[in-house]
Amino acid sequence: MAETSTLNNELIITKINTIFVEEFEVDESVISPEKNLKETLDLDSLDYVDLVVLVDENFGFKPKAEDFTTIITIQDFYNFVITRAGV
């Protein structure tokens, strides 16, 4: 069972990274778990709206604005999506 969760987590992280590259035009080489999410993706308030829509479309839930108050790093965002996606 643990292997399935690990595999699912890796698939979610891969999908998130693909979204970052395709939708936010970030070079994959700058995506690293310890980096600041907002700075790495150069997010403004409209970008957060786009991110919410993309999470909803790809993972089936809609983050709220207050969810982002605790998401600082890219790893925080991975963990948030993994937890909320029910994996």
C-alpha cells in the first residue's frame, strides 16, 4: 500500500511541475521543493486565481485564499495538494 501512495504522490508532483512549466512558463530547472512558491512562479493575485482553477481542474478540489497563507515553499504546495487530493 505504501508503494501505491508514494507512486501517487510522485505522479501528483510531476503533474504539478508540468502545470508550473506549461501554465506559468517556469523553467523546470528552477522548480525545487525548498524554493518559495510565490517567487519561483512570480505569482500575482490573478495568478493565484489561475492556480486555484488549475488545481480544481486537475485534482478535483478548489483551494481557498486562506489555504495559501500557510503555503510558502513548493514542497508546502505539493503537500497541500497531496493531502487534499485524498491520496
